Amino acid sequence: MMLRHKLLLLTATAALTAVGCKDKVAVVDGPLPPGAVQVIADENGFKPSSVTFKKGETASLVFTRTTDDTCATEVVFPELDVKKDLPKGKAVTIEVPTDKEQKLTFQCGMGMYKSSVVIN
């Protein structure tokens, strides 16, 4: 299923590039993989700002940055020691561990926009 999702994203991105829509942003409109939640990074931070998953279930966040007018050009999970660039208009998937109940922070690289993932 993950391969199908990646192919869909690559096809959408290629289509936008081919028609010269450099101002349009590819946001995941189709079905997300099971357990995935889409997170948009824009000029106001991350939306949604809090996500809840059940302990033991598959979980991931699919980030898409929609603007250049933001410091959220990367996402950082301090507790997981994960840092990923968020290229504008490209979906970036991060798997979330759900093996125990916990609250994780995700934030921009500067720590100005802070959000959370709750596992319960």
C-alpha cells in the first residue's frame, strides 16, 4: 500500500510540474495509508496541531509544506531524534512509534511552532 501511495504522489507532482503550475502545491488528496494523518505546514504552523493515535496501532504523519512564508521548512521530533526537511509541495512521511503511551512533540527547526502526538 505504501508503494501505491508513493506512486500516486510522484504522479501528482510530475503532472503539476509538466503543466507549469509551480505556484500550485500538491497536497495529499487521495487516500492515505492506514493509520496516517495528513499535517499541513503553512505560515501559521502545523495543522492539525495535535494528533492522537491508539497504542499498538500503525501510525504515521504525512507532512506537506504549502508556503515559503514559514519557518516550518523542516520538522523535528526531539524525543525521537528525528529531523526531516519539508520541501514545499512534497509529502514527507514520518512513522510514529506507538509501542507505549506517551506524548511526543513535533516542531519546526527553530522551535517556534510546536505541536504534539499523543499515544494512548
